[in-house]
Amino acid sequence: MKLLTQKKPRDLVINNLSHKEIKLTLLSLLALTFQVSTASTIKTVASYDINLLLVQKIVKGQVTDESGAPLPGANVLIKGTTIGVQTDADGNFSIEVLGNNNTLVVSFIGMEEQEVTIGVGPLKIVLKETGQKLNEVVIVGYSTIKKESLTGSLQTITNKKLTDATTPSVENLLAGKATGVYVNSGSGQPGEAGKIIIRGKTTVNGSTDPLWVVDGVIVGSSAGSINPSDIETMTILKDAASTAVYGSQGANGVIVVTTKSGKSGKATINFSTKMAATTLNTGNFNLMNGAELYDLYDSFSNKQDFSNAWWWTPELRNKNFDWWDNATRTGLATDHNLSISGGNESLKSYISLGVYDETAAIRGYDYTRYNALLKFSYKVNNWLTIRPQINATRRDVLDRQHSVGAMYGNMPWDNPYLADGTLVGNQPNPTWVNTTGSNYLYDLQWDYSESEAYDVRSNFDFDIKLTDWLTFTSVNNYIFSNSNSMAYSDPRSSSGLAVKGRIEDYMSSYNRVYTNQLFKFNKSYGKHDFNAIAGYEWNEFNSKSTVGIATGFAPGFIVGDVASIPEKVKGSRAQWAVQSLLSNVNYTYDNKYLAQVSLRRDGASNFGVNSQYGNFFSVSGGWNIHKEDFFKADYITNLKLRASYGSVGNRPNSLYPHYALYSLTTGYNENPGALISQIANPDLSWEKTYTAGVGLDISFLKRFNLTLDYYDKDTSGLLYQVPLPGVIGVTSIWKNVGAVSNKGFEAALNVEIVKNEDWRWAVDANIGVNKNKVTSLYGERKQIIVGDGSGIAGSASKLLTPGKDVDTWYLTEWAGVDPETGRPQWFETNANGERVKTFSYSNASKTPIAMGAYTPSFFGGFSTNLDYKSFDLSAIFTYSVGGEIYNYARAEFDSDGAYTDRNQMNLHSGWSRWEKPGDIATHPQASYNNQSNSNKASSRFLETGTYLKMRSLSLGYNLNVERLNISNLRLFVAAENLFTISHFSGVDPEIPPSNGQITGVATSVYPQTRKFVLGLNLTL
């Protein structure tokens, strides 16, 4: 008897055995297997039938993407078992298959999972990218549906396209990657999140933030503390067909985030690390040095006003302290992430840890964030699956940050250090030219603040399969957040001197309870396919905060116990809740004709008792023209026409706008008192947006994918604080007034220019055009003048009037410089209604006019990806064309001599200053303490918002390290925010938000940072 064995797996090959010998051998093996399994030393094969023991196959193959590029680290699993392997650096694999198993399951991150039947000879397995193919399943409001069956406008972005930015903020990852999605990346301060507007502003007073949904949970108006490395996909829902199922929360669009999950097969370990050097990118803004500022003063027409001052000496020209250089450095950001995933058909798990740490490019600010995600899916039996998860985050900030305002404003003639190297004392400061100036470095010796915050998002979700076509899904989420901070002002510092030191402790916490209970219906009858949901949702928010301030203590102590005076204690609480009934039905006939209906009824706590509930809906349809028998254009593989109409809503940014409120913050003789602060409006109701849209999806020549969309959004019942006569003690009341319209066009194109075994070159581009206008105001009002939202005194104003853009500037019109006198001029309207020039700013201010708007003409992004064998090169650009920025910073630093207590900026390219009669100049004659009002708010400071920005440039190489049992090792270098092309004279035409809103006002901002990155991705 001849018996051959092989290891891993331990299977049998039987040669030249008689029938009797085979039977005896099998019986012996079965008896031995039973004994071994009882001892728990190896897996039992006693349950295998005779065919499994008689047959063994070694299957070989290669896994590639559609361009032919190998996919190292792809999972290859024998279906129905936990036996599997991973592909090597060239995408090759070899696996021993037992018995009559004839199916492999192949998966790779960012690719569609594929089942492959084993045949004769090596396998060539081509995986398709998730998010691009018609048979892909995408998330559409509480459910999933084949992309081929979609009737709405949405866009899915995979993890592969999101990880090109080194940032802890998820919002910043979307810049330039989705059509109709405007992303403002915010300032360069570590941890700062950008702002997003989807398809234009639908409100004039409320939030423009989209709704964020994470793993089926509505988390609010921001992405929160999600680790970007944990994201599998982000789907942007843009039209009524996609967002109506979210009802009152979907007016600004919806962003659905799906985090990574465990997959069946061998455990996979992924490790990634990035190290980035960061520097500030100051754009075209260029402050004067000591010599340049001296020459400016020397050119003043009234130099006699200061020529006898003690500080005005020729030596002043050589004094040049660089406040900007003193406050900045090369920062360092590191991002480390480790994840382990795997499982079988019963239990799948994903566990990740992440640490992001950044020392800011402005000295003294350190930001650290820790993330952990534990996510499981356990199939208890054939009808019950439970899906618990916990996502925990901690953020630490140490703030000794150098003053951004001083970097811009402090004069180069003023040195913070004395000759002996000690710091100049704080104001008043007789040693400086600017004697009222403040040496922030003096206080920074001692003063600082620190904070820490904890966020925990926990889920216990489960699915009950009632029948093969009906499932009950329960999503149950609890979010808890706690933060505390301490601000310390030393008794020796100017801020703490008067009170002998101050300690301010702040504590806040909130929790959110979210649950939705859904019935999911999925059934096919011949050519008829139905996909439907119906359910109930509850979302509740509770928060509280406490502030304690103490003064009077010895230097160096940081706890309130040592203070002699309890200066102040205050606190607050807030609550809101929303409950909803929702339903959605998708119908497909013969994969050609598509229809969808959504209904939702919302009730919210921050509306009047007479209008607390609102109803929202959508209807949509689609036609897969390419599936028709009459369609003969073989070169077109996909041609779909879509149309939709529906309504969504918006709630006010105030929690209690419908109540009569009283303020109890004042008192008399230590007795509490109350003053009315708000008038009730029991009829206050929803802002409603009705959206109509049509779209066309085209794929042709197996290389081109084009998506076109047109939409028309009309918002009515705008939530606005209507002014009231101040004599009644209340200055405004919340009402539903006015309407806004948004119309737009979007286009997205993907082209695979080269696609062969060695090369793949693909280009993506998108463009969004949005035109908005106010269509009506309340009562008989023809216009409303409002602030620009920046909160800066003396800044610009905006005009709300029917027919004009929501972001229309309302300014005195600049008429340039008089060539003969060098004096500034503005336009005024005379008694005959004619526009004439005037030298008087006060006269011109009496007839201000609307000048331009901040809204860009169009915006978007484009990218290119080039792969050659083991190398990959990618670049991402974003752009915005049109729109007017109000550069308020010029009112301070381009003031023509009006401000003599701060530095000034050099003239921008193409600018000139008037010097003699006949000069055609952009700038008037400068003078010391200029009284001409040339730096007052006017259209002089409106500048183009057009820019082209390189977001990311990266070069990577995949190493073949199979001998070290490493599935994939990729090394890469990258540059982020490498350059910006713009004629804007400020720091950055992408203006950071102010007070949580995108205002279009440029101030002394914290610039964005340019990053140079070295990174590594490792898969075991």
C-alpha cells in the first residue's frame, strides 16, 4: 500500500490502491481523525465525504485590475471555508483546493468582490473598481441598490481616492473630487475642518452644512471625529430623489460615510504611516521689511508731521525684525494607522488604531488625535445577524501659539528683545515706534491653554431575516462627547496683572441617542424588481456646559483651589429632538425602466406647536436606453436618462426660535430679574426646498464615462429674524419669509487614455455651475442690508433683494484715483440720477450700490493617475473661476498711511501709487495718518476669486517583498497644496470660514500649509 501526503493543507493522494485497501485506509483515517479532533489538535476532516479525500487540486492564477495592473494583497478564499491565500507582489496566487469545491471568492479593498469558478488551467481574474460599474451596489438613503437601478444624482468616492491628503478632518478630503460640491478647506491650524456647500446656498440665515450619515447613523452637520483611514466610501447625495428620504435634514445635501468592515478569509494586517513637513503658504501677500516701510514713510506728502519725532532717524531703515519668521517654523505632522481585519461567514471583524500628531507651522500649537474602531458582524444563525461597533476618539491641544495678528501687524522697526536679550515688557511700550503696541511674547512666557476632548460613538445594530425577501433592520446608536479646557493667565502677564492671575476652566458634554427601525423588502417577480423600506426614526440631543473663573493666586499654580477670589461661575443646557416616519420604494422593470417614490414625515422640537410636523416627498424615474432592443450602438455600453422632483426641508440654527423667551442674566440688588428677549411664534415652520432635476449617464468606447446633470431648486419659507421696533424691548422675531432659487449644471468625465498590461493612464474632471438669487422677501420689503457674516466692524455689507445673488456685495463704488491730484474718488448719484465722481466718501456713502457677488461662476477639479508596472503617479487640482472676494486685510495693510501703528503690504503686481500730476495709478497719494477715507469699505477692495490650486502630487513604488511574507509594501512621496495660481493679493483666495460661515471676507487669516510627505503602506 502506497500512501502519499502533503502539508498545508493536509490532504491525501491515493495511487494504485485496491478497492479493499481503499476502504480499509478510509476507515482507519476516519477513526484516527475522530481521535485527533477530540484531542483538539487539528481540524477534523471526519465530516468530509470520500470525494473530498480522493481529489486534490492546486489552482494557480493572477488577480489584476481592469488595466491589467497586478493587485498584490488580494484575498483569495475557497467559498464556504476559511481557507485562503493572498496574492503576491505580482498579483499571483497558488491555492490547494479540496474535493468538489469549485468556487473561489476574490476580494480587494476598493474593488468589487468576485466569485470565480475553477476551470482548467491558470485563472485570470480581473476585479472592477467599486463606485464605477453598473452592477456595483451603492448606498442610497437607508438602503443599498444597484447603480444600474439608480434614478437619483449621487457620487461615490472610494478610500483609494480619499487618502491623498494628510489631515485629521474628513471634510477636507472631498476638495475637487465631486461635482457640484464646493469645499472650503479652512485655515491651516491643525485640526481645523473645512466647510462644504452642495449645489449652492438654499438659505440666507441658516446653516448651509450638509447632513452627515456614518454607518447608517445621522451624526449632524459635520463628519465629527472619524479617522479618514477608516473610511471605505463616501457617497454624496445631491438631488431630491436621493435626499428626500432624509426629509427635514436633507436640504443642503447628504454625505453618507461607510467605514471599513471585516471580510471573510485570512486575517489581513494593514499599517500605514506618513510624515509631513509643513510650511505656511502666504500666497501673494507680502509684508514690508524695515527698509520698504521706511521708504513708504519717506514718500508721505506730509512728512513734516513726524520728521521731528524721536524715532524718525536714518538708522530706522536698517532696523528689521521679522515677526513672521519669528513666529513660524517648519511644522511636523505624523499619521500612523494600524488595522486588522478578517473572519469567516459567521464572524467578521475590523479593528483599527490611529494616531495623528501635528506641531503647527505657527509656533506653540500642538495637536494630537487618537482613534480606535472596533467593528464586528456576527451571524448568529440563518435569521439573525448582530453588528456591534465602537468608535472612540481623544483630541489633545496645547496652545502657546504665537499671535497671528502680531505676525501681520507688528512693525519691523519694533524688536521684542532688548539689547541684552531679555524680552521687552508689555504695553505701554516707550521703546517702540508704535508705543501702544503689545509684545505678545512677554505674556507668552507664562500664559497658555490646554484642552482635551473625548468622543465615543457606539452602535448595536442587528438584522432579522423574516423571509428571503423581508428583513427587519435595527440601528441603535449612542454618542457621548466630553471636553474640558483650562486657560491660564499668569499674575505677571498683562492679561493677569490687574487681577493677580486668572484661571478659567471650561467643561462641556453632550450625548445623542439615535435609532431607526426599518423593514426592508427586496423581491423579484419575473422582470419586476422591488426594493423598499419603511420605518421609524428618533434622534435626540442633550448638552450642558460649565465655566468657572477664579483670580488672585501665586504664579505657577493652575487649579482654582489656590485662588483667593471666585470671579464667576456660569453654565448652560440645550436639548432638541426629531422623530420621523419614512418610506422609500424602488421599482425596476426588465432592468430598463426605473421608478422611485419616497415619503417622509418629520416632527422637530424647534418649531411652533401649530406647525411642528412637515411632510416631504420625491418621485423619480430612469430609462436604461442601452438595454432596448432597438439600441444598436455597440460602442455605447451605458446610456441612462434620469429625472426627479421632490421636497426636502431645513430647520433654524436656533434651538428655541418659536418660544417666548426671557433673559434672567441680569438682576437688581442681588435679586434675580427677567427681561423679555424673544417673542413667540407658534406658526414657525419648515424652510422647504423643491428640486427638479434631469441627468444623463453615458459610457462609451470602454474608456469614457460621462455624467451630466441639470437642477432647479426653489426654497420658500426662509427662516429669518425679522427686525422689530426696538421700543418694545425686542429687536427681532423668527418668521418664515422670502424665497431663494438655485439653478445649476454639473458634468463629470472619466477617461482611461491608456490601458494595457504595463501602463494605465486615467484622467478625471468635473465642473459645477450654480446660479442663485433671492426671489422674494417678506412683506413689501424690496431689499435688506445685512452684515457680511464676518463679524468685523467696518467690514463690507451684503444686499438681499429679489433678482440678486444671496452673496451680493453692497458697497460704495470706487471711482479710482484722480490723475491730477492723486486724491481718491467714489461714485455718487446726483439729483438728476446720474452717476458722477466725488472726492467725498460721506456723500458717496449716501448712495451705495450693489457690486458683484462672492458666488463663483463655476468651480471643480481634475486629476490624473498614471501607473507603470510598480510605479504610480497622481496629481489632483481644484479650481474656481469668478466671484468677488472682499479683501478686508487691505483696509489695514494697504491703508495709504491711515494706519501708522502697524506694518503695511507691498504693492501687488500691476499696482502703482500716485506720485505726480498726470500719473494713472491704482493707489492714491499716501500720507501720514491719512484722513482721505481711501481705506474705508468700498468696491476698491473687491478682488477676483479665480484660482487654480494643486491639491496633491504623489509618486509611489510597490516593492516585491514576498520573501518576507509581506503581501504589499508601497513607499511614496507627496506634496500637498504645492502651489496656487491667482491674482488675488491676499494670502489665499480660498477664504477660511468665519463664525462657521463662508463669508468671502479675507482677513489676517491663519494660512493653509504646504506639506511635503514621506509615507509607507504595508499589508501582511
